[in-house]
Amino acid sequence: MKTHKLISLFALALVLGLAACSSAAPSADLKGTSWALVEISGQPAVAGSSPTLSFEEEQAGGNGSCNSFGGEYTLDNDKLTFGPLVSTMMYCEETMEQETAYLAALQSAAAYQMEDGRLLILDAEGVVVLAFEPQE
């Protein structure tokens, strides 16, 4: 009888533990989504520029402000990293500084969060380096 109570107590603890683990919000799947950049390190994107980011099967790409870019990304729960990015090499005087900061911020990505419909990309210290809204 004592063994039966112990087994029942263990089973209850296991069920409660599994229920607690499953209640955590799952990470959003980014595959097939497209985003418009609204902030870089807390600063608004340059007015009239159109930096974007799109995710497909293991590939991400978009417009950096002037040039198109692309490369591989890895998503593991809330961890997000980008491999080396390649881009076209045009020069656009008004947006080159923003584009350089944008691509550097993507390379520094370590994690992401979804907050109020926005995609936030964080660096290794947990600082939001990029904020996006869904692309229309």
C-alpha cells in the first residue's frame, strides 16, 4: 500500500511537471514571414527607406536599404543566428550608414522575441538590436 501511494505521488508530480513545461509559449515559426524594419538599436529607420527581412526554408534575405542581401539562418526555439550574408554592392549615399548598421545587427543576432505582433531581434546580451513590423 505504501509503495502504491509513493508511485501515485510520483506519477502526479510527473504529470504536473510535464504540464508546466507544455504551458510555455512556443516559439513562432519564422518560415514564410516577411518583415519591414522600423528600428535599429532604438533609432527609427531612415524615412523613405525600405529595409526588409524575409524568412524561407533555412534562407533569409531582403533589402538592406539600398542593396539586396541573403544568407542562411538557424532557428532553435528562441535562438536565432545568421550565417555569412552576401549582398549586392550598389552605393546609396542617403542610406549606406543605415544599411551597414542593419547588416551588422543581423550578424550579431542571438535570439528573437515576438511582442505585440512585432519581431524583435536581440544580441548575445539580450539587447534589442532590430525591431520589425509585418511587411504589408
